[in-house]
Amino acid sequence: MRRLPPLAIVLTALSLPLAAQSAAPETPPSEARVAELKRLLTRDPAATWLTIPWQTDLLAAQRSAAESHRPLFVWAMDGHPLGCT
């Protein structure tokens, strides 16, 4: 009789719940749920941050800030944009 290697046993055991999940039929979301998700995922056109004249050119932003005697806000980051570093 041939024995299965331990890794094959573990992989088989881990795949059983996945097979059971994929066999279950999915019910479509209700119209109320779709409307709620659309509301959550759609950008608010009245959002204040959309009114800011963002600039990607640092030197142009520095000149503009100096001409208008206003401070310069620099958003700089290092790493993954979602913070997954």
C-alpha cells in the first residue's frame, strides 16, 4: 500500500472547505444592497478636497505659493500606498 506524503494530506484537507464553499449557489444582492454599495463607492461631487487646485510639479507649486504668500503643503510618502510595508 502506497502512503501519501504529509504535504499531500495537508493540501487535501485544506481544499475540502473551499470545495464546499464553491458548491453553494450564490444569491444575487438585493436592489437595496446594490443601491447602498453604489452610494458608498461613488465619489461625492461636493467633497472639499476636490476644490483644492492640487499640483504635481513641485517647483510650480513653490512659485505659486511664494507669489500668493501662502504656505506650501507637501504630501510625500515612502512605501506602499495602502501602508502594506
